[in-house]
Amino acid sequence: VELRTAFVDDHTWVAELNSGDQLQTIKELFASTFDSDNFVVIDEEKSVTAVLSGDERYQCTLTFGYNGDNRRIAVISYIDSEEEDIVKPTIIAFGLEMENYSLLFDNQLKNKSQLENCLVPMKRSYL
């Protein structure tokens, strides 16, 4: 996972994606990963934001873009505690899930129907 994902600074995580046609699947995987760690997930048109339930200081937002090689990337901007990592462990778990579903660059893409059957559709939540 380290070769395809990286924390580029204290507030940003980047992953190179296998393809650009899996963005909705990645958004749903993000939502299910953060939902299981007590985050409220807000689905917006171009991004998904996860806010820790009960403490809005801890949050992160998933967006998509391109790197210098014109390869599709997922970018998570996050706010975490200076004393302890609250958001970062869930971002790491999300990266591992992306690898498990072969969504990262250089992974063989799994059968799309197999992947869709494993995910729960994302619910829209609003604060």
C-alpha cells in the first residue's frame, strides 16, 4: 500500500488509482470505512466528507484529481489531533480496503460485479 498511497504532509493523503471509472465505488468504500469508525458521512457532488460523531474538529474530505503523470488520484484532506491520531488510522484502513478491492494503481482490477456486491450503498447524511 505504501508504494501507491502516501501521507504527503500532516493534513493530506494521496492514492494513485487503478482507473477513473471506479470513483463512485471508492466514495462508497470511503463512506463504509469511516461510518464503521463512528464518523458521520456527508456525500456531496464532487467530494465526500467524514466528521467524527460528537466532535466536529476531527474530519476529512475525499476528492479526486490527477497527478503529474495524468493518472487519476484520490486525495484526502484531513484535520487531526496534535496529541493523538484520531482520523489517520481510519485513513490507513481505507487505503488497505482500497488495496483489498484492487482499486490502487498497478493492482489487477477485480470483477466489477464482485466488487459491487461487497459494498453497501452510501447513505446521504447531513449535519
